[in-house]
Amino acid sequence: MKPFPPVRQAAMLAGLAILALAGCKPAAEPDAAAVAAASGAYKTCAGCHGAEGEGNAALKAPALVNLDGDYMARQLRHFRDGKRGANPADTQGAIMAASAAALNDAAIGAIVSQVAGFPDILPAPTFEADIANGRDYYNMVCGACHGPDAVGNEALGAPSLRGIDDAYLARQYELFRDGLRGDHPDDEPGQQMRRMGQVLKDEDAIRNVSAYLLSLGLPD
């Protein structure tokens, strides 16, 4: 058989290459939540926070599904590094500090990814409160950092407060107010919240703001 001329050989090879590329499908991007689920990273958390991060009010373990991912990762690192939960009077914080002690950054990332794959759930209110009063207090005291719609401000380290159960929000504010959270010098957003924790001194005001935030529903 007579060999093809060089120019024709090149054209044929180019054509074959185009056909090969056309038949190849790009590899699908791995789903971070699925990869994390396969690693079983969240397994140690499920005992308190529920199989799908829905929380457990009896254990004072908040729902995790609506927490901002960056905020969740930062808080896990703070528990691990002794920046949060170090005060023995903060019982739930001490439990979390012990739970997070062995987590490296990769494990924390896997937990956050797996929680992000769980369905969003709006927690039910756990107490009655004056939502209109809570809205007024929120706009006066909290909105400048957390935003008028409470969706947070990453630049300020202020997390979204939407879709978080009211009892957890109220308890965290009380921890800041009482100096049991936000006292580590390397926790700048926590220190800011500790200062703001002195503004709402009345228990009803704290509950009203917490109820108002829950009434806003899930973030868009």
C-alpha cells in the first residue's frame, strides 16, 4: 500500500484527534458533600446534633444545617484551639472543646461540607416573645454588623443569623453578656460580640430579638 503524503497524514491525525475529543466527556466535579459523607467525618457529631444536623434541644445542641459554613469552620477551630469553650462555666462549650480537640483542618472541612449537603430545616420556635419589639431592638443594636436582613457580613466576621433556633441564639448572647464567650484575645469577632453583649441586659429583650430572627425564616 502506498503511504499517504505527509500533509494528508497530518490532516487525518487531526481529524482523529477531534473525533476522540468529541467522544470524551469531561470528568464530573466531585460533590464535596458526597466526598465528605463517604469519609464519615460528621459521624462523631451526629450523636448530639442529629443525623442530619437538625439539632437536639434536650441536649442544647443547636441545629447546624443553617449555619454559615465559614462561621462553622471558624468555631470548630476555636473550640479545638482553646479560643472558645475554655471557661468551665460554659458547660456546652466545654463539651464541644473536648469533641473538637482531635480535629485537624481537613476533618473540619469535611464536616462542614457534609453538613452543607443536609436539607435545610427551619427550627420551630421554643418560646413566645414580642417579635415586633425584637425587630426594633435588632435594627438598633445588631443590624449594623449582621445586616438589615440578618444575612451576615463576611468582612466584619459577622455570621448570618437566619434559620438558627431561638434558644441557641438567646443562650449565645447570654454567654457573651456574662463573659463566658468572646474573651480570647485572638477571637476578634467574639470580643466585639462580648462588648455588644452588654447592650441587651433585659432577658425579655434577648428573647424578643431571638424570636424575631427565627421569624425571618431561612436565608434565600
